[in-house]
Amino acid sequence: MTSIAVIGAGVTGLTTAYELIDRGFDVTVFDRNRYAAMETSFANGGQLSASNAEVWTQWGTVLKGLRWMLQTDAPLLVNPAPTFHKMRWMMEFLSNIPNYERNTVETVRLAIAARAVLFEMAEREGIDFDLERRGILHFYDRAKDLTHARKVNALLAEGGLVRRELAPDEIRDVEPALHGEFVGGFLTESDSSGDIHKFTMGLARACARRGADLRFGVDVDAVGHSNGRVHISASGRDDRFDGVVVCAGIGSRHFAKQLGDRVNVYPVKGYSITVALNDPQSQAAAPWVSLLDDRAKIVASRLGADRFRIAGTAEFNGANRDIRADRIRPLTEWCEKHFPGISTETVTPWAGLRPMMPSMLPHVGRGRAPGVFYNTGHGHLGWTLSAATARIVAADVAATAKPQTTLTPGASLAAA
């Protein structure tokens, strides 16, 4: 049986492992944490959101970043201290601005395709992850933001996404718990939400049941390729495999360099809070429809009866995992503003590092050496896209596909 190593046990690594098992491979998963989904897949915004597929490569993002550079609680914060990696990544980001429309359309197509794969996995394995299929509501309090949203909606529609524009009174009908004055919104009924950590842990258990070797709590010290095989040194143990799929989040750049490839992921920090709905009043005051506030760049999802997840912000500050109070405070204040009946007495903060490519498209496909593959760089849409890219890369492994540097426009699940 052909042996394949998967480096990384977040949602991307475990969906990849699951798809490889389906194709008859002998799969070994490596992760430095004791459990699956303990880093970027631990406490994200909870959204499976094709409606959030707009890529960031546009001049508006650049101008906002410059304007907010000295505002510590800004939705987008860039540490002005220069590093070679950050400056080179940003130059490549700027070079992708002409591809904004094309990459947005491709991302939404991939996100739509991913839904069926993820739901298929969860149903087959009986994974309970607090799934809510009530849609995602985007709301706007300024006319100019709604005007931009209509332009984005045209791109999402080109990618096949069906959405419904809402008048202010319709927003209240969709989610009565939401407080505020709005000029309009969009409801994407086919989007959903849930707990990424629960899903990924359930998938890890399924992979173990199906024969995968899950090596958790080990550090991959070195990975290389020689004599047609991949060798991995992890916590003092050396093993050889017929192939490897690197799904290591922000660590993918380091492993790619060892394998002779360039995978230009940059860590973009995001924050979240999980509000404990410990009393009946808070539970009644919390929404069930998942939400996205485009102006504040904040998303929110109900996770079962007693948890409310709020996430947002983007911070370019290297591989820094510090949880900053001035970045968490806007999330708590947003909750108190839009859901005043929720008690914020018990709030758990979190920060994770999104692995982001300058094109905003994930890096999916073969490396230079035979048997080397990548599935990484999904940015803020890791959970939304992971099931689709896992199926694509597993099909590439099975077919010994030609190398590709990033997911190119037009790639789909059809070949998988």
C-alpha cells in the first residue's frame, strides 16, 4: 500500500487525510499538538461562508490599511516594522490586484463545491459540530457600503451563489435579536455555521477508526526527498514515505523550503471571543442566524444553545500569537452594541494565525519533487474551502498530477 504523510492536523490536514484514506492510501498524520485542531482550526468565526469569498486584493484594502496603521483597535492592523518576508509578500499582494474579480469568482465556485464534500464527510461519520443551516446575513449601516456590496454580489452570482437582498425591515424579520439601524443587507440561505474544532476532532477520530496513524504531540524537525521517497524526522524518529502532503498552516513555508519549493504564506492573525450564554436571558437574546458586519469586519455564529462566537480583525505582525486586550475589546463591545441582552461576564478570548497567500487563493498541488504535494494558504476561508481542496489534492496524489503553484482559475472538483 502506498504510504502518504500529512503534515498538520488542522481542518485542512484532516480533510486531506480523510480523502486519501478514501483512495486507499496508508496515511500518517503529524502534528506538534496533543490533539487535532488546536491552532488556527480551534476557534474561528464558525462560518461556512461562500458569501465571504471576496478576495482582499483591491486598492480599497490597501488604503484602509494605511489609514488604520496607528489605530490599535482597527479591523486591519499592519505592524509598520519592515521584514523581508512581509515586504515581499505585500509586493506580491499588490501585483494580484488586477486579478481581484477573477480570483473572487474562482473562490466562490470552490466554496460552493466544498459544501457538499464537507456535509458528506460529517453525515457519513456522524459528526456533531453544532451545524446551523439558517444562512448568513450580511448587514450594512451605510449606503456606500451597501453599494459596494451590490457590486460584490454580482461577482458572487457569476460564481454561482444565490443571495437575496434585504430591506431594513426584512433584516429584523430574518434575525429579530439583532439591534441597530441598517440601510440593507444580503441573506445567503445556502451558507451555514458550526464549530470547526468539533468537526475536525470528529474527523480525526474517523481517520483513526479507518486506519490512519495519528502522531500527535510530535515536532517535525526535518523533511526531505531522496531516492524517490520522502523522509521525515519527527521527535527523534525517522520514517520514509512514498509521498507527503504539507498542510502545516503558517509552517508550510518552512517545510516547502526544505523540499525545494516556495510557498509564500504569511501569518495573518485573527481574534475571536466565545461568549458563554449561561442564563436564559442571554440565550434568548443571542441570534441563531450567522452574521457578518462588513464595516466592522466581524462575523458571529451561534454554537449550540450556550455559546456565541464572535470573530474578526486582521493583523500583520509576523508569527505573533499574543492575545491583545485592545484587539479583543472591539469584539466584546460589538456584542454589547448589537445584542444588549447578552451577558458578557464570561468571555473566552483566542487568537489564531491564518496562512495567507498573496493571491488569496490556496496553494494546492504538486511540488517540484515527485511525491510532494501542498494543501495550504487558505487564509480567512480555511474551513469554508478545506473539504474541496482536500478532494482536489487527494485526486492529484492518486493520479500523480502535474505540478501547479496555486489553485488556478477554473480548477474544480470535476477532476476529482
